[in-house]
Amino acid sequence: MKLNIVQIYFFFLILSMSSCYQSDTIVRPDVSDMDLQIKIARFDQELSALDTSTILQKNSYWQRQYGLFYIDFMTEMLEVGHPKDSLQLESILKKVLIKKDFADLSTAVATTFTNLERQEKELSQAFKYIKYYYPEYVLPRFIAFISGFSFQTISGEDYLGIGLDMFLGADSEFYPALIQSIPRYISRRFTPENITPRVIETVLRQELFPQHDGDVNMLQHMIYNGKVLYAMDVILEGVADSLKIGYTSRQMEWIQRYQEDVWAWFIQENLLYSTDYMGVQKYFSEAPFTRELGENSESAPKLGSYIGWMIVRKFMERNPGLDLKQLLAKDNAQDILEGSKFRGK
């Protein structure tokens, strides 16, 4: 019996390992000679170490040091006031800093992230690919902060912020208390290994490849999201597909098992060309599962994004002469569907 259990375990381990990573057909350019090193400024540590008697001095210093990020942080994230109104900011910020909740959160962040060397290495490699395809792209300043559970990643005018308190780990003691505003199916992805994928997704969706206003039917939404996920295939080395799209291992197994059935459902229900925004948005939104499909709430969410991803992968396999930038510039979703020859697998 023990032998059988071990055999079953290794069978599912092999299945999981083979299904969680991207297709071997992804082609990346050689960026080994590119000199690019990303450093993440630890504003979270500076704020946590702040002596309340020096708030006014630090307020002046941080305005010079962090510029637009500091203004956005104090006004939009921490919501303690504008740095120019220094006396008001001092009064409110002092109350925040002496709270036990803030001290406990700062300690948790400091313990989880003694350094960000892993993330700096991952981001440096990822942004080499971004600079290869978009040499005109100006690298932002990367800044880590504690958001009070309000922002995970944020793209500012000249910075990219990383809210470390939103990556403390799925078992963090803080997240159960937030379940009314942040459901468990979302907070389970608040893990350190999600930092790099979420940063890259933010840059793609907000800076390099925002969605076109003319995308109104489901197929256009599918192909847009599929392109974003394919871009993550190229930009992120050795990152599991489940991390890119935000699936659990069970959800990955489910969609791989029922991919053809999901495609058949889309065709049967005449969804591809539907412009009913509310009707199709459920196939792209964050959710614990897709209500119409599967049993016992076991189905995967964001099925439109996943199928769009598979269509784009098929299209690129059949068009090896296209690179990532050319793919993203290709506007016609129908052409990509037809060129992929996708039939559910």
C-alpha cells in the first residue's frame, strides 16, 4: 500500500510539473550582454525606522529624495495629507506610526523581506527583455513601501511601487481579517514569488500595452488578455503558468482537462462575438470559480483569458517569424484566431 501511495504521489507530481510550465516553443532573444541591474529602494524600511520627533526633517528630505512617489504615497496610499502641508502631515503621521497595527505590520514586512535580492535579480532579467523589444522604454525607479493593504503594485509617472504588505505569504496572519474587502481567493496569491509576475503584468497593462478602447466583443478581450499572458511567457523565465494567470494547481489541472469543453461552450453559447459587457466580463474577472461550468465550485476562473492565451500561443507557434513586439502591434483579433487554427487544443 505504501508503494502504491508513493507511485500515485509521483505520478501527480510529474503531471503537475509538466503542466504548470509554459510551452517549450517560446523563443526569447539573447540578452546576456545587456547591462541592466535593478535596485529596489526600501522606503518601507525608512518609514518604519522613522523617529516621530524628526518627521518634519524627514518630510523635507523625502520630498527631495522620492519626488512624485512620496507625494502619491502620503496623499493616496497612506492618506495622511500632502507633504507641502507639513504640520498637518506631522500630526496625522505621528498617530499612524505609534499604532500597534503599524508596528506589527512593519515587523512582518521586515521579517519576510530581509532583502529583495531575489526580486531584483528576477526583475533585472525580465526588464532586459522589455528593453530589447522597447529600447525607448525608460526604466522607472523601483520603490518598496507598506501600503496598509491598499496597493499591491502601482505605476506612477516615474516610479513603480511595490506594496510589500500585499506579498507577505498566503498564510499571513493579517489577511483573514481583511476577508470582507480582500477575499481569500485573491489573498492566497499575496506571496513573495508573485512580486515579479505582478510587476511585469502592471507594466504591460498600464504602460506598454494598455487595452484598446475599441475592444468591445469577447474575442477581442480574449486576444488582448492572451497577448498579455504570452508577453509574460517571453519576459519571465522559469515562472509557472499558474503564477502568471493566478491559478491554483487544481485550477490548472481543471482547465487543462476541460480546455476543449470550455471552447465548445464558448461556441455553443455564441459568446465569441458578444458585446454584452456584463455577460462576458465574468470570463475575465477575478473569481473563485466559473459558475456555469464544472461541479462543486472546482472550475477555473478567467476562462476567457486562458483560452485567449492558448490561441495566441498557437498563433505564434504557426508564425515563428513574428516577435513579441510585432504580435502586440497586430490589432485584428479575428486574424489571430484564424491564423492560430485553434480548435480547442
